[in-house]
Amino acid sequence: MGFYSDVFFPWGMNLTMSGKAFQEQRHAVLKSVDGKILEIGFGSGLNLPHYPKQVKKLVTVDPNLGMSRYTQKQIAKFDIEVDRQILSSESLPMADESFDTVVSTWTLCSITDIEAALLEVKRVLKPSGQFIFLEHGLSPDAKVRRWQNRLNGIQKIIGDGCHLNRDMRKLVEEAGFSKLEVENFYFPKAPRFLGYMYQGVAIK
Ligand SMILES: C[S@@+](CC[C@H](N)C(=O)[O-])C[C@H]1O[C@@H](n2cnc3c(N)ncnc32)[C@H](O)[C@@H]1O
């Protein structure tokens, strides 16, 4: 932690990731989520307006306390009770099989021990529960991939731990879900090295 992580990154992230294109993507993945929900990497709470009306409560985790100044304002605007926990998703305090749905948007790129976090996601999901994710990651295009590998070090600094070159499908697959569906596309108007998207649902 430090000025960059606590102050500058939350400000910059909240600003850039609240744009129209992001909102459209958030809406598309969250429009039919239901049940008891855990969101990992809650950030500044930019997903809140996109949960369906029937969602009245959320449990969230994120280790960055610096997000609070944005999160609290955001929470006050919506009729959803948020149990916001300041912790990392590599080790969750929640009981086994306690959620119907786990949500992650643009978060798997930033988790240090991604394998441990995905095993935790699976552990806290009920049988047949859904892990819903929207993430950027490794592109299949060799030229884009080369840039992703080249720029990964600098991106980790600028993006506060964000990796450009994670194969999200493979990582989720390796966590051992029973069923996995992933759609890939380039995020509209984003540089390709940043915008190769994995939108998926993994069933426990
Ligand atoms: C690019 S931001 C995305 C925030 C939010 N998910 C969104 O869609 O606006 C990545 C988020 O992951 C969080 N993060 C980083 N490491 C994490 C970890 N180990 N467990 C949970 N969240 C983490 C960061 O603090 C940050 O809020």
C-alpha cells in the first residue's frame, strides 16, 4: 500500500471504469444474477447499478481500503445492503457452500495468487452455484500476445498488480468446475493488448 495504491489508483480506476462501454458490459453479465451473491474485487462499487431489482443484499471482498471514499458514496445511492469486507479473495472467511453466485469483473487479473482465489470461489459456492466473470486476459492473436507479454511488467505497476497475459479460461478450468462456458471478444475501442475479454459462467 502507499499513495499510489490507496489514493491515485482508486481515483483513476473509478474514473476510467465508469464509462459507457464498461457500463454496457457490466449490465450484460449481471442482468440475471440471483440468490445469495458474493462479489470479489468490489473496487469502487461500479457494478451496483447493474444488479437486477430482486438483489437486495451482497457480500463483497476487496483488500484495497482506499476504494472506500468511492464505495461508500456508491452504496448510499442504491437499495442494496452491502456487507463489505476488506480482505483478499485468496483466503475467504465464508463457510463452504454458502453462495448461489460469485461475481468477478476485471478482478482476476489483479489477484496475486489467482489459483488459490479460484479454489476459494469454488469452495464457497453451493453445489450447482455459478461463478460469473468478465475479465481481460491473454489474446490468441500472436502479435497481441507478444505485446501483452512485453507490457506485462509495466502494467503490473500502473494497474496496481494487474496482469495482461493471464489465460482466464485455462485458470478457471484448472480450478475444476463441472461446466464452463466462455465467450471471447475484444472490448470496443480499447487497445487490443488490454481488451481481449473472457465473459464466462462456471458451474460448480
Ligand atoms: C481493475 S479493479 C476492478 C474493480 C471492480 N471489480 C470493477 O469491475 O470495477 C481490480 C480490483 O481487484 C481488487 N483486488 C486486487 N487484489 C485482490 C484480491 N487478492 N482479492 C480481491 N480483490 C482484489 C483491487 O483492489 C481492485 O479493486
